[in-house]
Amino acid sequence: MARKKRGRCVKRNKQLTSVEPEHLTRAPHSFIFHRGTVGKYILCLVKDFRKILEPFTATNLKARRRNSLRDFVSVSGLLHVSHMMIFTCSPESPYMRLVRLPRGPTLTFKIHDYVLARDVASSLKKQYSHPRLYQTAPLLIMNGFSGDSEQLKLMVASFQSMLPVLNISKINLNDVHRCLLLNYNSETNLIDVRHYMIRVTPVGVSKSVKKLISSKVPNLSKFGDISDFIEKADALSDSEAEDDPNSHVELPQDIHSRGNLVGNTSAIRLSELGPRMTIQLIKVETGLMDGEVLYHEFIHKTEEEKQEILRRREESRKLKLKRKQQQMENIKKKEAIKEELKKKSLEGMKKKKAQESEENDEKDISEKVKSIEDDNNVNDDEDDDAEWYRKEVGQEPEPELFQKKPLKSVLKRKHGDNNYHWKNKKLKTDNEKSVRWSDQKNFKKKIEKFKSNKDNRFSASNSRSSARKGGFKKGGNNNNKNKQTKKKRNLGSRVSKDGKRY
């Protein structure tokens, strides 16, 4: 049997035998996908949001229609996934759900505005990149999340648990390349989401010196000497001269870029990567999108209504448990009935086998008894005939006289028999008659007789034809011609249509 061909997904998903370090397994991982029918822009937004949470997210996750929420929850434990972000789209607006695994809570956000990363990049004059930009998680910067409301505290805890915890005493500044900014407006209850790249540049260095430091070869064709290129005031633009002093920091570590050494003053620059989002918290509920509603932005209920909802939920939960117990009991009953039927069928099979074996034994015994009785009857007949011969004749019979002759075989004679001299017969057709073959000893005599009769018949026919036509044609003897042209027939046993043999 041929081996089954492996699919593309199986080939790509190679199982790694190496064990991940503990700090990676403890880091929060996430699934980001969409549910239902969404547009192409929401699909791009899902991919951009995966970029924000890299490297602790499934970048190439493919969520199909047939995949349910249970599928993702069942896999999350093996892959150390702690959060799920689900994007959906309604006729009014798109929504984002932040789910904490495995037991909730679930936060539902309404997306008011969003700009994709490609649109942000096209709006910038100069785009920056780094080869290790997405190899480490971003810094989380939260602004304006100060308040006593429960939903606000829950939001802060949910956002903080999405990204790994930083240890300030052990952090390496060379691993910090990005930051995620969340700004909360208490008046409108809107949250602005921004994604930036962090750059560090030395302070107090002119533009000409920066070009030399950054290993770029400057254009010195307009200058007579290198000192003119460095000292000329026109080479420094106004935008470069003005710098915000609040962005100046003294570096506690060396950074792998030119001019950024320990103790030197450097400026922190941010360049936007995208995407941009403006979201609003709509609902908070316990469990995985099916629990009790703790907060809703637009729907407010009294305590009595809340108690009624709790009572209904408790009744449905009890009814569900009762149905489960009934199902388990029914399954056990069915299994017990199956076991009983199985035992009965096995016992019946054993009894049937025992009866069949007894019947076979009885048949064998009866056949043996019959054969013995037949032998005794034959011997008695032979004894009676011998006694009759002695009484009537007065002599002892010969031993061969009353012996039972062996029965003749009904089967055909074998080809190996020495007394068998018969040739194989041809298949008889409808036009042919059945022929009884003679012995092979007279075969040669009949052939010679046939030859002589044939020559006489042939000469008589020629003489008759010549007398009818008035003689032979010129050119020699016609009889000799026929003899020459006619082929000799193979002599053998042949049968004519009349049934005669020649």
C-alpha cells in the first residue's frame, strides 16, 4: 500500500524537540484572528496588530470557518497562550474582543477609527527600520488610566498582562526597539493606540559630524578643506538645531550605534510604525464571552433585574448539569445492556459449537457402525453360498469361486494405460455424423486401399471429360499437369461429411 502524501501544513509545522527556556514559556502568548465575514481592511488590521505583539504571537495563524472557539482554547494550554484578540465586524462598526484564557474575563471594544500600517508608512517623509525590530516585545506606555472605576482597573490589568514584565535592573537597552502607547481620555472614554520605533541619537553634534559618524561619505566638492565642511554654519538646518530638552537623557549603558556611549547625553526620537486605532470599552463579562455582564456602556440595569438574570442563569446551569447526569446514566445503561447481549451471544456461540461437535461425533459413529454391519452381511452371504455348495455337490468349493469381485471403475481410462490405443476424437459439429473408429492395426491397409481407389476415380473422370470435350488441349498431357500442380495431402485419419473414413 502506497504511503499517504503529507499536506503542506504538515510539512511546514515541524515539531521541535528542543525545550524552550523558562522565561519564554512564562511570557504571555496570544492568538489574534477574526470571526465571521470581515472586509479586506480588517484582515490587514489583524496582520498589523500581530506585528505589534511579536514575537509572542502566532504570526502565521490561519483561522478557518469550521474552527470554533473551543479549538483555540484546547490548543492554548500546549502553546502557553494566555490571551486571544478576536476581530469582528457588524453593520455599524468593527469590534475587538480581548479574552483572558482559560476562564476570562472578556472585554469588548468598539473600533471608532483605524489607520493601517501601510498608510502610516506612506505618510512619513523618512521611514526607519532595524533588522532586529520585531525580535523583542515592545514597551507598554499607558497614559491617563487613573480612576477608581472597576472597569478602568480591569482594563489596565488586561493590557499589562498582554506583554511580558520588565525587570528594570536587568534590562538591556539594545533590546528595546519599539513601544506601544495607550492614551485614555476620561471625558470621551476613548483610547488612542499608537505604535512607535525608538531611536537614540547623540546630542550636541552638528549635521556634518553626524554624517561622518554614520559612515556616510559626504560630498566635499563644494569645500576646499574638511574643516570648511565641519565649521560651515549653513550645513546645519534649523530643524536639526532646535531640539526638545525634555527628550535628552544620560545613557546608563552603551548602545550599539555611533556616538551613544555611557555617560553621554543622547536624544530619544520616535518614528511611527502603525497602525493607529481609536477604541472604546463597551462591555465586560465573566467567562469566555458567555458569562455574567459586569459592565455595559449603554445598557444599565437595576439590582432586581440583575438578580433575576442571575436566577435564570443558575437555573439553566442546574438544568444543564441534570441533563449531563441523565446522559451519563443512559450511556452506562446502554453499555451494560451491550455487555449482557455480548455475554449471551458468546454463550450461544459456545453451545452451538458443542452441539455441532456432538452431531458430527454421532454421524461418525453411525457411519462406522453401518460399515461394520455391511462387512458382516457380505461375509455371511459368502458363508451361506459355500455351505450350499458343500451340501449339494459334496465337495469343498475352490477359494476363488465365492470371492467378491471388485467393482469396475466408472472413471475413464487413463492415458498411461498400455491397453489403450484409441486416438483422440475431433469435436463433433452439427453437420457431421458420429463415427465409430476401427482399430489402429488395420489403418495402413485402409490407406493403401484408399490410394488405389482414388487413382482409378481420377483417371475415369479425366477420360469422361476428354470424351465430352472432344479430346485434350494442345500443350501436353493434362493429367500430368494436374499431378504436378496439385499438392499432396497429408495422409491421416480423416472423416468425410458422409461419415466415411478414408
